[in-house]
Amino acid sequence: MEKKICLLIHLILFPLFFFSITHAIWLTLPSSGTKCVSEEIQSNVVVLADYVVIAPDQSINPTISVKVTSPFGNNLHHKENATIGNFAFTAQESGNYLACFWVDHNKGGGDVSVNLDWKTGIAAKDWDSVARKEKIEGVELELRKLEGAVEAIHENLIYLKGREAEMRSVSEATNTRVALFSIMSLAICIAVSALQLWHLKRYFQKKKLI
């Protein structure tokens, strides 16, 4: 019975976990230049990431530099001459978080491959630690995961609603400015036309053509 309940909870959790993001990204870094990965993350969301350099020849052993910055440009992680590493942070502000990678040393030359495992939200939560700390397992643990997924969805919907209201406000303000600009343009055209008619009338009157 318990296995059936666990199976049912897993079926419910599977689509819900799409609202939390797990990316396994394969990056190919050129010998010169930088490659960046960005993601829009709302505030108070946990982010975990692991990266590793994939060297086809172990004797070459290339190294890279990694820099992670917040939407306001704050440095969240910076590591040089790395072949493997990780970073973790809780987003303090909403916006695009940027992770940039570039090659430090590569004796063999050419491109360098990097595998990046990027997790956010409930996908970044250590459920094994939660289970050990709270002494829960089985159905109870799955229910806690389900509760976490529902909370993540609710927070995401609130965030999207706020962004929608913000974009609607910007759109309305833009429409108002465009309408005012159109009215001003029309008024200027009418004024210029009237001035031209007045000038032509005076000119013809002076020439005694009318």
C-alpha cells in the first residue's frame, strides 16, 4: 500500500518539479573569449551549481576561471585556475544572474569543454539532510517534497503576477506618452498650416492679387 502511495506522489511530483529548474549544460569555451550562462531568478531562491572541466587528454589538464554576478553586479563567486568547483547562494534580488567562464591555461590549445550542473529552487534542496534532521522517510518525505513543490509554484505565480503588473504599468505609461506625442504633433501641424495660410494671404494681399 505504501509503495502505491509513493508511486502516486512521484507521479504528482514529476510535473511539479518542472517549476524548479535543473540544467545540465555543456559549454565549449574558445581559447580566447568568454562564455556566459544567465538565468532570471526571483529573490530568496536557493541556487546550487557544480562545474567540471572535461579534458580529452589528462596530460593537458586545462584550467578555467569562473565568475558569478548578481543583477546589480555583486560578485557571488570567483575562482581562477580551476578544473572543478561549485558555488551556492540565495538570491537577494530578482533579476538575471550571470555565470561566466573563460580559459586560463590550455597547453594543447583549442577549445575546452565544461559541464555545468545548475539547480534552483526546490531542485537545489538537500532532501537527504532534511530526512536525517527531521527523522522522516517514505511517504512522509515524499509529502514534504510535494509541499515544497507547491510552495515553489505559489511563489513563482506571485512573482509572475507582479512582473505582469509591472509590464502592464510600463505599457500603459508608454501608450499615454505616444498618445500625447501624437496630439502634440497634430497640434503643431495645424499651427504650422495656419501660419502658412496667414503668410500666403498677406503676401497675396501685398501683391494685390486678392
